[in-house]
Amino acid sequence: MARFGAFCFPGIGHLNPMTALAHSLQLRGHEVVIFGIADTEAGVRAAGIEFHRIGAEDYPPGTLKRLDEQLARLKGIAAFRFTLERVRNSTRMILRDGPEAVRTANVEALLVDESEFAGNVADHLGLPWISIALLPPLLPDDRFPPFWLGWAAGQDRLSRLRNRLAIHLLLRIATPMFREVNQQRSAWGLKPLTRPEDGLSPLAQITQLPAALEFEIRGKKPAGLHYTGPFLHAQQRPAVDFPWDRLDGRPLIYASLGTLQNGSEAIFRTITDACAGLDAQLLISLGGGLDPARLGKLAGDPLVVHFAPQLEILKRATLVITHAGLNTVLESLSEGVPMVAVPLANDQPGVAARLKARGACVVVSRHRLNPARLRKAVILVLQDAGYREAAQVLQRAIQQLDGPDRAADLIEQVLKLRSTQPLA
């Protein structure tokens, strides 16, 4: 058995799947410790995972809430740049505090969220490490559009050129971060990173994205990339008080913008205006971004809550209006629920593009969002059975998967911990 260390971006959409993977490894007798900032400690320990705090000076308690509130007010490229700056600051802290923390925790291998740069710590300490993609995987392959863009996949020369240019743009935007990483790597006597893919593990890249949701491409998939399935462990979710008696039996439209970019009062009002008068009940989960009282009287008298027990709600939902965060999308598909996607920033356009390519959603651009367009999309998904059928096709594919267990198989085999089934 092995003792793993894990580095994970401090957001619920990253921590929930990482703790689910850690739980699966623990069930096999391994030990897992997650390195993180103070604000993530309670959630990790509540999931039954060992925790080791880093960044005490940079990230005192309450920092995460402040950063998330700033992100909630941003959209598009502004949100993307803000996120990159957060990653840069986190990287600086990890490179400084990570080596001593990993030594102290006495781990044998690292699992590194692709949103973090802790693989450099593993290289410095001579430890094996594996990339874990909790968002759509970073793919340095011009057959795929970059994950932060909502482009459809195209195999023609023009599409591939467009993808290469976008990948080059990402590298330019991330140059300051790579410069700092390479300064530290040089101090450690390591070779510099020169391409985005240099930040991926040479052993394996494991993603919770199901292969059934990935773009269809010609030829072989990128070497070392392994698709599994949703990293989900329902028992690790905290209990949420919810007024179940207020569900009135009509078809349920569930609207959520996640927990990071949920501060837009205008978008929630657009959603209520779009759904008012439909023969359906609208449930809005604010994800902690706003106080329901602040919204006041809303068209159609929807049910509005701080948080909803999402996994239970999705079992009752007829349609989901989502920002296209990967975890919400995977959880919706696990119940065969079609979606209307309004991607806001970061990986969400790429997730929405994959979902649209599979026929399970209608995408409404944030820049063209208004009640009329959103209402048209909602009615289309409600009335056209093809969207639900497409979601159910993906549901059946996901039901055949145990994402955390498959990921644990791969980790064990790559690290030669014990005999498992051959890699697919």
C-alpha cells in the first residue's frame, strides 16, 4: 500500500471530485493526505481525508471567500485572467511551502490537479506524480479546441490552425507564471518548462471526463491520457436543509451557476423572467453567491435557496439551466437530465461545446443572453425529446463507469503498486 499526497485547487468543484478519488484509494488500503489552505481544511476532514495546511501566511482563514466573491463579479476574459492570477499566486506558494510539507507528510507519490503546478515539487523531490484533470483535460493536440473556448471540434486544416493559434495564445498569457516556475526549477537544477504540456505528468494524465462526452476525433487519442468517469462520492456531501414541501409536482427546472461565478443578480433575474409563465416550477440555487432576500420579488414566484441538495434535486429535475461547470454537467447527465448552458468563463465554454456536440443541451452565449433567447432555449429543450434522449445516452454510458475506482486502478498500475487490469 502507498501513501499519497494530493494538491488541489481550493474550490468545491475541485475538492469534491479530489476527495472522492482519495476516498476510493483509501478503500483499497492506501493513505491520502491533501495539501491545502486553511479555508479548505474543514471540508477535506469532513470527507474523511487527512489534511496538511500550507500557505498559512498567504491564505489566512477567510481569504478564499474574498477571492470567490471577486471572481463571482467577473465574466469572460476578465474572469479567465483573474483565475490565472490566482493560479500564479497559488503556484508561488506551493513552490515555496510544498517541498517541506511533502517531506513532513512522508508521502511516496503525488496526485496533482492540473490547475496546480505541484508536479514541479515532485520533480524536485524525485517523487513520481500523476496529473488529475478535474476540468476538461489540457490537450496539446490541435485536433481539440482549447478547453476555455466554446468552439466545436473540427479536423480540417483551418480548424487545426485555429486551435494551434489559441494554444499559443494561452502560452503567451501564462508566460509570467511559467517564468516564475522556471526560475524555481533552475534553482532546483531542473530543466525549464517550454510548452504547456511540459506541466503534465510524464507517467499519466487521468481525467474524470467520460470518453462519451469528449469530442469525436479521427485517429488515436493523445498518449498517456486516460478517460474515466465522474469522481463522485455522494456520502461525502454535507447535508443541506431544503424545503421539500415547497415542490409542487410540476416539471422542475433547476437553475444553478455553481459556487464560484454566482454573483450576477442580473443573470438570475434573466432566468426567472425567461421561465415565468411556463408550466413548470423553477428552483434557483444561489450557491452562496447572493442572499435570496436581495433578489426580492421575482417573476413567476420561483423557489430560491442559498444551496440545494443538488444530487437529490437532479433526480426530480426535468431540465437544468447551468453555467456548464463540469461537475454540475456530469451530475445532471448521471440522471439523464438535458440542459440549457450559459457558460460564463474559464473551462465552461469548452464543457458546453462538448455537451452541445453530443446533442444534450442548447447553448446560450453570455453576451447574447436575454429573457427571450433563454426562454426560447428552455422551451426547445422541454419540447424536443431529442435532448433528453441524448442526455440518456450519456447517462447509460456514465452508469457503466465507476470513475474513482477506474482512476484508482490506473494509479495503481502506473505506479506498479499491484496487479490490475491492463490499461484500456
